Amino acid sequence: MVALIVVVVLVLFALFMAARTVRVIPQARAGVVERWGRYSRTLSPGLNIVIPFIDKVRPLIDLREQVVTFPPQPVITEDNVSVGIDTVLYFTITNPKDTSYEVANPLQAIEQLTVTTLRNIVGDLTLEETLTSRDRVNDRLRAVLDERTGKWGIRINGVEIKSIDPPSSIQEAMQKQMRAERDRRAAILNAEGVKQSQILTAEGEKQSAVLRAQGAKEAAILRSEGEAQAIDTVFRAIHAGDPDPKLLSYQYLQMLPQLAKGDANKIWVIPSEFTQALSGLTGAMGRFGERGESNDEGSSSPSASAGERPALSDGEPRPDDGARSLPPGAPPAP
């Protein structure tokens, strides 16, 4: 029974020693080994052998990229405006030995270094530059942090400003300024639109007036040419027909009523040529009447009776063609 207990104790001790001797390191992890309190070596991922009770393995260190968010920090800009800046930091541990022995608390050290560096950078910028220059602030902050944390075995991969929160009064003023700027731009665009519209309207009216003037000019030219051709045609026709003074007097009398037409005509002065035309036309009508009497006296001849037309209903003979061509309202022949 005692022997069995001793065997069990030995087996348990062997298992314990094996567990302390064999260490399995996961991927993307690293273990720092201390021998008699001093740094001995760094365990790589996989199966590793250590000496129990002599070698001590410190807590494993994560070699993957890590993300840490820092709470908003009050920062004063160059124009004395206090803003709260929230940052996000991306870093990777490249040397587990330096991370274990060069700095006591890496995350706290990185946070304080980020805050102080951010205050130095933003302190040289105005509020507007801080809001519009995030990329420049990120680059400068990453460069400073990477230089300082290099001896700690930490590489800063990137720093991002998550948010910038000015005071509420500054935010209201910025909103008012933004609205005023937008209203100004809208007014400018509206004025530009009205200006372009008026310019286009004036150009259209100008072109329309020019086209109307050209059309009126061409129409007047064509109308003048037509009237000239008509006058020339009438002139040629009159000269070709060789009219006698009697016909011209008759045409002159026909044009007199047209000269008197019009609502504005209150007084109509008879031209002096009217009496001459009327006397010539009266003489012509008298000769037509004498010719008609001579025709009545020769009606007893057979040739005249054969060519004479039937009498009117009141017993008077019908006048000849020359008499019927007189205008209505002309004075009778003497």
C-alpha cells in the first residue's frame, strides 16, 4: 500500500515537472523567459522547453496589431478655444523584451504621450485649421509617437482623430456662420442667374429687333419695287392705249370720292382742276346726246329700223351704247 502511494506521488510529480518543462506558445504570441530573475530568452510560437524552478515565463505578449481608444481630452487651440479631441491609436509590439523591461505600463505611457503631443500640435493651430486639417494632425502625431515608442519595442501604425467637440457656443456661432455663408452663396448664385437671364433676354430682344428691322426693310424694298413696277405697267398701258382727255377727266372724277374718305377729314377743298374736268365731261356728254337725236331722226329707214332695239315701256327709245356707258349721277346732255 505504501509502495502504491509512492508510485502515485512520483507519477504526479513527473507530470508536474513535464508541465513546467514543456511550454506551448500560440501563434502571434511571445513569452519572455527569466532565469534567476534575469532575462534569458524569448519563446517563439510552438513547443518550447524550459527548466522548472530555474526559468520563469512571464505573461504572454500579443504581437498582433492592437487598437486602443482614449477618452476625449481637452485641448486649447491657438485662438484660445477649448475643444475635446477623441483619438484612436493603432500599434503593434515588435520587441517583447523592450516592451517588458523598457516601460512599466505601455498603454498608460502611450496615452499620456498622445495627450501631450496632441496638445502641442493643436496649440499651434486655430480652431478652423484643426477642424479642416485632421490628416496633417494625424500624420504629425503618428510620427512623434512612433519616434518615442520605438525604444519601447512598439510601432505606432496610425493615429486617427475620432471627434473634435468645440463648446456649444462655438458650435452655434459656427452654424450661424455656415448658414450666413450659404445664404450669401445662394444670393450670389441667384444674382448671377438673374444677370444671365437679363443678358439673354436683351440679346434675344436685340436679335428680334434687328430681324424685324431687316424684315421691314426688305418688305419696304419689295413693296416699293412692286409699286414701281405697277406704276410702270400702268404708265405703259396708258401710253399704249393713247387715252383721250375725256377718259382722263372721267377717271379724275372717280378718284375724288376716295380723296374725301377718312374720319379726320372735316373740310374738303375742291381742286381747281375739277371744273375743267367737269366742263370737258359735260361737253362730251352733249355730243353723245346730239348723236342720239340724229339716230332718232333716221329711224324711218329700213337699215336703221332693222338695227334699232325695242322701245322702253314709257314709249321712249333706248339710248345707244355710248350713252349707256356714262357714269351714274352724271348730268344729262343739253
